[in-house]
Amino acid sequence: LDTVGTGGLAGLLALTHHRSGAHHLNDVATHPARRGRRLARLVCGTVTAQSLAAGAPAVTLGMYADNDAARALYAALGFTCVRGQTSGRLHP
């Protein structure tokens, strides 16, 4: 997402198509100076709707478990947690 006249990149989202036909949202990010303007909601909602309209049987994504803002956004868009993953304890 590049907002014309605002000085550059506002956010980004990459979309991966799986062999199953499902689409996966990758690397969703909003520039810190442009957060709070519902840009991620607009982009994720639009790409999700377009993917489903194009025949994708599902749209998936991953997120960091402690990202409460992302969790609220994705829940508002209708995403549900199907599977959680954790890593082992990291040692210095």
C-alpha cells in the first residue's frame, strides 16, 4: 500500500497461493507513523474478500501470539485460531 502524497510506503501484505487452493496472507505490516488509520483492516479485508471471490477455499495467516492488536483485527475480519505453535525455550 503506497499512499500518494504522504511520503512513501504506508503498509504491505504479501499473498501466497498454496497447492490446496488456499491463500495465505504473509508479512502484513503498517508503517508505525501510519498505524491507527485502519489501513491493515482495509488491505487484509480487501485481499481476503478478493481471494474468496476468486475461489480460494480458505484464507489463512500466521501471527505472533503476543500481538493483541493483530489478533483483534483478524478476529474482526472473521479469522479464527485453528492451530497454535510455540518454540522451545531459547538459550543465549
